Amino acid sequence: MSESEELDLKDLINKQSTIHTTTKYKLSSFYKRYNYDQAIDEAKSILSKGSISTAQAQYLI
């Protein structure tokens, strides 16, 4: 994974609390909120493992 991809993932993870406070998030369907939260959790989990492929990083972004 490149440095810029890692920074992009970390930025998306850090924005989670801000996203949760938006009206768009609150008004979205349960499934959209659930999928978003699962994607963030997956990104956190994969980043904590340390080494991921470029393809995994692109998928998560």
C-alpha cells in the first residue's frame, strides 16, 4: 500500500464521528448506515494488521 492510500484510509476513519452527526447520515436507511459503519470497522481492522495490498486499500477507499 502506498503512503497516500494509507493517509486516505486514515482520513476516512477519522471523519467517522463527523459523518455520524450529519443529517444525511441520520436520514439514510439503516442498511446504508450499517454498510458505512462496517466498511469503517473493516478499514480499522485491516490497518491495525499493518501490511495490506494496494488492491485491498483501493477497495476500502
